[in-house]
Amino acid sequence: MLCFSSLAIVVVMLTCSYGITSCTKTTIKTDTITVIKKDTITVTKTDTLQEKDTTLTTAILTANPWKAIYDRATVGGNMFFYQRGGTTNTMNLDNEYITFKSDNTGVYTDNSGTQATFTWHFTDATNTSILAQWNSSSTTFSWENISYDDNAIHYTEYTTISGTTTLSTEVRIPK
């Protein structure tokens, strides 16, 4: 019986070997991903300090002659430009300056040194506009939108000389 049962066991093992498979162990690896999320916060600060231009006074205007450091002009439809020390200037104002006197007179000196006298006055209580009359002709010039900032006079000039209209934006500093 022992032999018979051994024989039966061998037969069962041989016939069942195809139906029985061995098992392989699968290793599962788990990766951990760490996500770091940062928010960006923008802080806008409002400055409560407001810089205000100094009002142009007669004392400031008459303290010294004023030379041009910047001038962009349209003269009779033609464009001209000047910046002191610039290399692309289309006009020369290196030697030109204007002097206002406290008695409401003044002297304009052009680039060649020729001088012309004029009378002038502020046209408003805020001193943002000047009207001047050349003594040698009926020509007037008007400075408008005047501001005085960082020791410089900024303004828009309008004039008509012998029928030619000039409109310019200028900046002058003490000579």
C-alpha cells in the first residue's frame, strides 16, 4: 500500500505539474512627491509726501540771467531742437540768455551777443504766465505754464515775429 500510494502521488504530481504554477513576488515601490506651494504677495506703499513746485516769484526771476538748457521749437512750421552740450542740436543757444529786472524791464541777449530790451509782467496771481513786449518792435512773447523746479524755469513760449509764429517748450537755469 505504501508503494501504491507513492505511485499515486507521483502520478498526481506529474499530471498536475502543468496546472500548478509557481508564484513570483511583485515588489511595489511607492514614491512620495512633496509639492511646496508659495504665494507671492505684492505690497504697494503709498507715499503721502507730495512734492510741490516752488512758485516763481519776481525775486527768483530777477535774481540772475537765465540761459537755455533745453528748447524744442516749431518756427514757421519748421522743427528745431537744442540741448546744452548735445550733439544733435539744430540750433545753437550756447551764448543766448535773458535777464529780467525787478522794475519790469529786461534784456534779451541772442547767441551772437546782440541785445534787445523789453518790458514784462506776470499776467496772473499765480505767476504761471508772463507777457513781454519788445521795445524795438510791436512784438510780444508769452511764457505760459511756468513752473519753477530744481532751480530751473520750465515754460511754453508763444510769439509771432514779423509774421512768423514760434511755439516752443523751454527750460532755463541761472547763467
